[in-house]
Amino acid sequence: MCGIAGQLGGRDPRQLAPLAKRMADALVHRGPDDSGLWTDESASLALGHRRLAVIDLTEAGHQPMLSASGRWVLAYNGEVYNHVALRAQLEAKGQAPSWRGHSDTETLLACVEAWGVTETLQRSTGMFAIALWDRQARVLWLARDRIGEKPLYYGWQGDTFLFGSELKALRAHPAFNAAVDRGALALLVRHNYVPGPYSIYQGIRKLPPGTSLHMGPGQRDVAPVAYWSLAEVAEKGVARPFQGSDDEALLALEEHLGNAVRGQMMADVPLGAMLSGGIDSTAVTALMQANSSLPVRTFTIGFDEKQYDEATHARAVAKHLGTEHTELRLSGNDALALVPQLATMYDEAFADSSQLPTHMVMALARKHVTVALSGDGGDEFFGGYNRYAHGPKTWNRIRWMPQPLRRAVGAGLLALPADTINHAFGGLTGRAGIALPGDKAHKLGARLNHVRSADDLNISLVSEWSEYPGLVLGTDMPANLLDDRSRWPTLPDSVQRMMALDALSYLPDDIMVKVDRAAMAVSLETRAPFLDHSLIQFAWSLPMHMKLRNGQSKWLLRRLVDRHIPPALMNRPKMGFGIPLDQWLRGPLREWAENLLSEERLLREGYFDPKPIRKSWLRHQSGQASSGYRLWSVLMFQSWLENESTSKDFPA
């Protein structure tokens, strides 16, 4: 796990090395163990690297690394879990070089020399972002893993092409122009993240998952090309479904997930697991422990607010499995101390509020291990989100309503204070990931005016501020996957389409961003066995009744966990990795938020229409609505913008 950065082009070749060092040093948190540079002045090409040593801790793993022939130079972030098998394939064909060490970086270079770039990417199992220079053809290749676990940003700034693992590396280059992309900002406040290929900066893009691009000096108009397509995997899986019984599917699932877990336990450093006590992390931890002769180190976060606290469940699972378990509790004051760091940590405005506990549990784990496995991806591929079950039920209840009646019902729901609705249901206080009745009523009310199909409803469920299209001043909503239905996978029902869209957008651009930045901020490598592409292909072949059955989500995955954990320990409603954000914004975070959301400040900065924001903030404070999650996107941008204005200095 590392950080990469570099440039192609520019006017002064003598500055290549110092600028590449400056960019790479902005990523020291991603790679505290080693650093390296490589330049080609004749092509104005520079590669910078920061290393977190995980496989082959010796000098033989140093990057940027030259291939055995000297033709290729690689700066690489990630892990290729099947690299030992790839070495064996090369050796069997007499294509292996004389190995200098046992790093997967060296393996990748040998594969590229033998098979070419695209075939190497297709044969590799893992997570990665790659910058590869072909000295013979004078071509730069960039590539990203299939799901987008590892980040890679790129773009032209004047006559210089910049690329790097995080935006802070690009900002460290003097050619960088830090102009906010207002269209990306509109997407942020709609979804709480900036969906790819956009970034918060004009002219800078995220390389899409499963793609590569290549360019030589002077080439400007280059487009990413897919070497693997999740949409095609989904379509093929649904067209050719698994034909076996429930028991046969269960055995196949345990084999696929077990293989992924075993492959991802490869490390030359201490290894552990994130354990929330939910289905996904429990499945991964159980299979890790089954493949380990020593107790697995496990880590979890708890909350003082009991309705958000899964620590008790995680502790019980850890005790049953016999892991060496560590937990940490998070309070509102802890959050207040961490909030100012988020803008720097996430590098572009990012508003998934579970970023707070995610970073805390990563920091806890890093005190004991260098690599940790997680359960990320289980929801998207095995039907875990509540909206997959509740969306069709809601649509069936409202589909008969004429549009004028829907608008009237929506207006009526919005007019009722959230607290009034909650009291009508017995004064419920809610759980993490489970909205209160008042929240649900307001969310439905805001969407009834726009919903004309089940797909409309699904999109609305992952959209905020939908009733204020002009919230971001000076822009329209840019084209994006969720709105462009011509780009959707061809799947037979709305739930499958929603699962595919989540895997194509929410997973790489929210979940993976959250996990990568939270972990790399403390130099921790995370791995996600559910994102193994063979397992994903199997998951998409499973009929829907093996994912959602009798009102239960992740049906087959639950059966797998039952083989390792007493069902009594797992038989409870799904909890998201949420925080008591609504309460904290009325308590320890209130003064911080009020400062960022002041009308005078919003008017002066000129990005938002202050009226709907102030209205939402005041309704939230009065208890008329619970708007913490929609306000969080505005707050995170405001905090990021404040950080931008004070963080212009970078390592020299």
C-alpha cells in the first residue's frame, strides 16, 4: 500500500525531480517507510512514490521499479493477491526473469514484459492504482483496479499532465489550478460524495474502476478504456443464473469467500480484521480465524449512545470466535476533536458521516497491525441495504396515486414536524442506520412530487436536497450515471438495477473513498475480500431469492455465518456504521456548524443559496426535522473550503 504521483509534460525538465518529490511527499501518510523518484527528462516524465512496506520489506521492493529488461518503470499502489500464482505461470512458460525479491511489484513488471499491460491487468487479482512508463514506446499508462478500491486522479493543468493517489499530491505542483467544479459540488450535496469521473476541481478526473489509459508526450485527448466491466458481469450473471440448490449455493459461497480471505491474508507484517458484529465483517473474521493458527486481532468502535452501539455484539462474536479483541468508544467530544481533520484527510469535500467512526477504528487498529481485512462490499453484492427490500414495498403503496394526489400527500407530510410524527409512534429514538418515523415521512414527502416509477423512487432514496435544484449557484446538475439510464446495465427489475448502480457509483466513490482515506491517514492497509472479482461474478449469478427472502436481506450470506456463529448472536436488525449526527449537531457540534452555515458567510463565499440551508438548519435545531445527513454535505464542503484557504503550503 503506497502513494504514487507524477507528471508528463511541462516546460522545465530540470524541475522534474524536485516537483515529483514535492508531490510524493504530500502523500507521506500513505507511505512512511520509503520514498523514490524516477525521471525521464527527454520526455518530461517524472514518477514519485511513497511506500508502506507490506510484501517484501527489503530494498528489493523499492519503487519506482525497473523491469528486468529496463524497458518499463512502475510506480504502484496496492496489492496483487495472486502474484505468487502469476510467477508460477511465468516460470512454467520460461518467461520469468531472475527474481531479485518476492514483491508483487516485480511480478507485475515481469507479467507486463511477457503479456503486455492489458492482459496483465486482466490476469491480476487485487486492488491497485498503477503508473507505468514504457521507455521504448515513450508511453505513460495509468490503470485502476476493477472496483476502484485504490484511488487515482489525473488531468491537464496548462501544458502539464498531473496524476496521483490523492488530490493533495496534484495540489503540491505549481501548475495546479485549484478552481472548484460547481457541477461536482451539486453532485456532492445531492449524494454526499462526488461521483466519478468528476472531482471537486475543474479539469481533474478520477480514473474509472476497471479501466486504463495510455498517452505519449504531446497527446492530450486520451480516454480511459475498460479492461473489465462490472455492468457486463451483472448482465451475464443474471442471464445465466446459478442452477444449484440452496445447499449447493451455500457451499459455493463459502469456497469463493474462503479463497478470497485466504488470498488476502498474505502479508509480511501484522494482520487483523475490522469487526462491527454485523453479517459481513463477521463472515470475513470467521473465515480468517478458521484459516489462522493464532487468534486474529479484531477491532471495533462503540458509542456512548446505546441505540448506535454495536460494540456489545462485536464483543460477543469475538468471544465466540476466540479472537484477540480491542474496542474503543466514541463520544460527541471525540467527534468534535476529529471534525477539523476531515477536510485534510479526505482531500475533497466528502460527506458520509460514518467517516468519523471509520477513521477512529482505523487509528485503533494501526496501533497493533499494518493490514486489516473488512466486510465492505457485502451489502452491494448480496442485497444488504434496507432500501432493496423497502423500496418495492413503498412503490407498491404509492404507484396507484395520481400525480396531483402524490404532491398533496407529500406537502402534508412535510408540514408535520418530525418530532410530532415520532411521538405519534411512541417517542421512538431510532438506531444507527434506521431512520425515525418522522425522518422517513419527510424523506418520502420530499420525493413524492418527482417519483413516477420504481427506478425514480430508488434514485430518490440516494438523493438529498432534491427539492432545491438551485441550491448550488451558477450550475446545473452535470451528466452522471444515476440520471443517464442509457448507461445502466440491462437488468430485469428495479432492485437489481439499484444494486448494480450502488456497485458502480456508491461503492467506489463513497465506501472505498471513506475506507481508503480513513486508513491511509494512519498508514494502515485495508483489504476487502467481498470485492474479489471471482466472488462478485458468483454473487451476480445468484437468483434474487438467495439474497432477499421472507423479508430478510443477505439470506444466503446469513446462512454462511450461521455455520460459524450461533444464530442467536446475529438475529437482530441491520445497523449501519452510523453516528448520532442529529444529536451531535444539536449538541457538541452545534457551534462549529452554526459558524459554517451563517447566512453572511454563505452569501460572501457565493457557492450556495443560503435560504434553503438556513431553513433546514433552523428546522433541525427546533426539532421540526432531522436534517443532519443532508446538512453534513454542506458542512463538509464549507469545512473543506475553509481548509483550502489556509493550506496552500506544501513540503518543499
